[in-house]
Amino acid sequence: MSAYDRFLQSMNEKQVTVIGIGVSNTPLISLLLEAGAYVTVHDRKTEEELGEIYEGLSDMGVRFCVGSEYLKNLGGDIIFRTPGMHPNHPALVRAREQGSEITSEMEVFMQVCPCPIVAITGSDGKTTTTTLTCEILKTAGYTCHLGGNIGRPLLADVPLMTEQDIAVVELSSFQLMDMECSPAAALVTNVTPNHLDVHKDMEEYIQAKTNIFIHQKPGAKLVLNADDPVSQGFHPAEGVELLQFSMKEPVQNGVYLQDGVIWYAEDGNRRKIMDASEIRIPGAHNIANYMAATCLTHGKVSFNDVITVARSFGGVEHRLELVRTLDGVRYYNDSIASSPTRTAAGLRAFEQKVILLAGGHDKKIPYDSFGPVVCDHVKRLILIDANPDDSTAPAIEASVRAAENFDPEQLAIEKYNDFEAAVRGAAAVAQDGDIVLMSPASASFDIFKNFMERGNRFKDIVNSL
């Protein structure tokens, strides 16, 4: 009997609680019902807000606890937490003390997946790098299953997988916090302050990231960013292969950039992979993403596979996505940029100063070093201040005005309390040859459900101009 079949068998007639009806948990609920579990769903939304989903699952026998007190009386034999919920949330702590086992869709998948797992985490670049890794492996002929934090749950797909396949997953810090198994190949793109509105401090956030590799077995692979100070404090388990990538200097084992050329090094001996100019998607950060993906896939693919993807891959939606060119003005959607470091990377991808739309939900991230970057790369800053009680606009503006290189005659700052008005305001001042970049340096939860909804709204407005 496979590990997956044993899992399904273990769910039969168990009282199973699922927190949140989201992207990852909807297929999970159906799977649990098929396995014979008694399922209760706890969700913040009301019965009316859930609508057809509520009605459909109720008809299938699912019980609900919904609304503002949805976490009251949380219990059951097993609780599947939603990916964004802190494992030490008081409601989960109480349930654990009363005997409930706490797990998640991703943790179970990691335990029962029949094929090798390649996993990526980090503060920036993980979605693009995850997608690139999958594209390179597919080019080399592998059957890949892409999912995790990138948007697709994989547990229900396990019956479709063979031992020869590869699962490529993106993992967030929340998914990793209580993870007790690590993948065959792991990558940490970088670690900078992020999600400090949920994590109790930076130390906890860093510790979560380490779970992607601390349980690795001998023969596994770990890829780290040689340019990232935090990552350089990470050390693989004994017997784990370590590869590094660097934009700044040669590495002993791994991939690095020097004089516009991307090199692969093994015990200090190097081989040319390609010229960095062959990478189709713009930005130095995407060169780093390619180098990371090259390390992660090395040994399974050829350099020609990497080059083929570099020359053809046009990027991932909501990541420096060219929406349209209108009257000589290019509009870019970079809604994924929910941190200042991510927006800074996007700004550096352009050779000219841009009109920047920024601001959103406050994740309690410091913006002190963001101001000088804005002053170097932005000609007009348009701040979105839709929710004054939950907005990064004041912190971003303060950082810009405090920067030594701030010149009010060279950088105008405007503020809007409406998203559409801000986009239209940017369009109104843009001239032929300008770039309008929506790269908020903030999360989307002040107005939108997620960064995808924010990006799609931006595209709708731009396409209606």
C-alpha cells in the first residue's frame, strides 16, 4: 500500500476540521469526504458570502462554523490549517492541548508524494524561480507537477504522479513553520524582512525558512544565495550537496555572473552557460532567478535546456508584466511586489526613471532603505492611501523625503485614496516614452483579496484607458 493510500485509509471515520475554504483547501475537502472523513469547515466568511460553495458542500455533508467567531470551539481528531494561519495561533494551541493533531495540505503532500520534490522559498523571486525550474525540467523531458504556494494544491493529484516525475513546489514561511520533512532539492532565494505582521519577529521568520532544508537526508541538494547575508548563516545537513549562486563574485560550486557571462563552477573550475543578455525577461533580479534555477536543476538537465528557456520564457503574470503600450507609454503590472526589496528589484530592471504606483497593506516591514532607491529610479511617485488605518503610504513617503538624494524638483509625490483614481492619475501625467509601473512594495489586503486581484484590477483599468 502506498503512503497516499495509507493516508486516505487513516482519514476514514475521523473527525477532520479544515480551516478556510481557499485555493488549497477546496480540493482537500472533497478528498477527505471521499476517504470517509466527517468534515467540519471553519471560515471567516458568512454563509451568504460563501454562497454556492457553502450550499454545495453542505449538500455533501460538510458541517460549518462561519463568521466572525469561526475559530470558536475549534477541535477534531485532525485539523488542517489554512496556509496563511500561524501554527501557534491561540485557537490552534488550545485545540492541540485538547488532543487535536495539526497539519496542512502541503505537509501531508510532502509526506505522501511518490516522486522527488524540488522546493523553493525566499522573500523575493520564489514564484518566478519556481516557474523557471519547472519550465527547464519540462524542456529536458520530465513530467512536472507545479504547485504549493504558487496557487495549485497537489495532494489530490498524487494518484496521477509516478516515481519518475518531479514535483516543483513554492513554499511560504507560513507553510514551512511547522514542517517536519524537507525536499530532495531545496532553494532559498534570499531572506529579507517580510510578513512581520504575522511572524512575531524576524528570528521566527528566518527559522521558518530553514525548515526547507534542516530535515534533508544525505544525497539531497541545497541551493543558497551567496550574496544574501542571512542565507550565508545557513548550513546544510551532513551529506547534503551545497551549491551557491552569486551576482557579485565567483563561487566554488554553483553559478555566478561575471562580465555579462553566466558561469557554472565545480570545484573552482568553470564552464560558460550563456550570456546574461540571452535572458528574455528584464531585470538583474531575473538573472539571479535563472542562476538559482540552474543550480537547482543541475544534474538533471543540460545547459542547452536552460538556454532554451532563457530565450523563450516571457515571464509570470503580475511580475513586471507589460500590460499595454498606449500613446507611447508602457504600463507594467508588478503586483507581486509586496515588499520594498521586491519593488526595488523591479525599479532596477528599467534603464530610465519611471512613474511608480505604490502603497498598500502594512506588513510592519521597515521602509528606511527604500527611499533612496525610489529617488534614484522614480520621476513621479503616486501613493495609494486607500485605508489610512492600514497603509504603507506614510512610511514610503517619509522614507523618500528623508533620503539624502531626494530632490522635490526632480521627484513629485502625489497621494490618492482610491486605486482607480491613482492609476488614472498616473496615466494623465505620463508622456510619450514614459513607463508607468504598478509595484506597490506592500501587500494587497487593504483593498483586495490578494495580489492577483490587485494586478487584474490594474490591467482592467489600463486596458480601459
